[in-house]
Amino acid sequence: MDEMIVTLNELCGFKSVTERTDDPACPYGTETKKALEFMLKTCSDFGFRVKNLDDQIGYAEIGEGDEIFGILAHLDVVPAGEGWTYTPWGATLADDGYMYGRGVVDDKGPAVASVYAMKDLLDSGCKFKKRIRIIFGQTEEAGDWDDMKYYREHEELPSMGITPDADFPALYGEKGILHFTLSMPKKKAGFISVSGGQASNMVADEAKGSVDCNGVIRDFYEQGKAAHGSMPQNGKNAISMLMAEVGDATNRCGMANFYNRYIGFDIHGERFNLDIRDEESGRLTLNVGKIEMTEETVDLKMDIRYPVTFTLDEITQKIEAVVRNEGLTLTVDSHKAPIYMDKDGELITELVKVYHDMTGLNDEAVVIGGGTYARAMPNIVAYGPMIPGRECTEHQRNERIMLDDYLLLRKIYGEALRRICTE
């Protein structure tokens, strides 16, 4: 088996879903720390210079020069969920030509391919004009990016770079990302119990609840299809299905009544007056990723990706206008402002040219609804791993990538690094 696949299989074996702890030696969970330590050791064995920044984040570096070309990757993943054909905790090569596992696309696979591209350059004996530094984050999926904040406070910033965590041929913009919670008092919500989904940035694939229907306790269960929260059209939201079923059974469930009136199966926030768009980045998307019950409330965890020419205040004002009259409260959990770069800038132009030369394809740079570490530092471009037209399976069960595409990643990243960072 290819050495790179062996490395990826071991990395994917760590269940590195971010878990916050009070232990400064393990701030984001034991599995996430193991993944970081594994990659730093792998890079050290390859002859890279490595540094662990107080277990918050780490990096590995090759080359020489005053400037740093950064590769911002993340080793944390979203939860695996149930129903996989192959184990999610590994990289399984299947007979259909795909490699399966949580993180093979987002973002462990591209991180490993980038490391091997760096190794190829180092082994070639080429002369560097820039340092190449791959930075391993641990909280990208968690949303707050404390790891990148720690890096910015303690280390030199790259002058330019990539994050291998989106699409080819390159991204020159990303929509704004708003994660928020809508809370309804439990007494008004009307559920005896309710739960569903795993994270705001995932389309919920399961949901269940119990409701008193005219003195009879009824249990409801719905199974949908997971997808990335930035592409709700690719999934089937089990929470929306649950609310529709409960609403058909009784009109005494306050949360279901609210949900069916203002959300339903909408994915563009139509009934929140949020169906907005711009020429640069397209249409807003809305996803309900999780529902949970606390001691006092029933909470909806939601995800909005909004066009680059709009602001957070414009979005939250529209939501507030609806919920304040319905007895719900809005809490902003996290927010990342949109980014928008020059499509014809030097870095994007060079990266797109490499992609064209290596693939023979003529796709153009785009704007997406996903959020990447490109927002974490200036002059960082999201670059791969997905080739346009391929099925997007990140954040879904059976996350997978074509083996041929994965092996090509190493070559594309290697050629980009060679052209930009060597003489």
C-alpha cells in the first residue's frame, strides 16, 4: 500500500472531534492531541522542523527564506454518526475505487497529501526561496478557531498561502457564516423529549421526539440524509421531517408550530425574509443542524451562510423581527465575516494555472458558502481538494474520495509549492 495512504489511515484512526477540557496539556481532547502529535512526529521523521505551540496548535516547516508560504490544515473532524458501510475511523480502500473514512476529504486527507508534497520537494534537493510551513489546527470544525488565534499571537504570519479544505481550482471568496441558537421555553415548546442532529453545520440525519397528543403519548422518529451545512440542498433534514409529522399529529406543540410556520423545509430562509443574494456569491442558505432539550428550553442550533455584500446586523435584524413576537430568544454562537479577494490576483492566478496544467481542466475560481481557514490569516486561498463535478461527501456518513483524485492531490500541491517557493 502507498506510504501516504498508510499515514492517512493511521491519522484517520484518531477520533479527533474537538472536546474542550480544562487540561492545558490537552485543551481540545485526547484524540485531537494524539492526531497533532502523530503529524508532528511524522513530519519530524521526514526531516521537517516542527514545533508544538503549547498543545494549542503545531506546525512543520521546510525550506529557507525570509517569507513563509503557509498551508493551513485542520486535524479535527465532525462526529461520524451511524450507518457507515466501512469504519469511519480509518482510511479504507474499497473495490469501487474510493477511499472511505471520516476526514479523508475534510481535512485529514489533504493535510497528509500536503505533507507528502513537501517531503517530495525536500527530497528533490531543490533550492528554496521561501519557507513552507504547514500549520495543523484543532478547532476548525468547532467554529471558534482558538487554535489559529493562539498561532497569530505567538508566531510569524505567512506572507501568503493555501488551505487545502474546499474546492479546485481556487476560491476567491467565502460567504459569511453565522451559527446561532433559537430557544423556546420548555413549557411552551410542548415536547416531552426531543433530540436530533449532531452539529449546526451538518444537515440532521436523525431526529426523535415525544409529544402528548390529546392525552396519548406518541413517539416520533425520522431519518434523513446528512450533508454539509453550507449545502443543505444535498441533504434531507430529519428535524424538518419530525416537525412536519408532529404538526400533523397535534397543534399543541409550540416548537413544531413555530418551526412549520417559519422554517419548514426552506433552505434559503424564505419565511424569515432572508432569501437574499448577490452577484458575487449567490444566495443565502439556512440549515437547522441540531435540536436539543435543556432543563429550561428547547433549542434549535442553526447555520446561515450569507452573501459577501451583506452584514451580520442585516441578518440578525431579520431573524429578531420574527422571533421576538413568537416567544423565542436568539443567541449568536459564532460568526465569521465574509471574505472576498481579487480573482485576478497573483496568487490565485498562479494556483489556477497549476490546476489547469496538472489536470487539463479549465474550471475557474469561485466563491463558496463553506468556511475555511482562509479567514484566519491574510492572503490565504482555499485550494482543493475537491475537483468540480465530484460528489461532495464531507460531513456525511461514508465520507469518501476517489483514490485517483487523492493521489493527484500530492502532485498538484507539490507543483504549486515548487513554482511558488523554489528557484
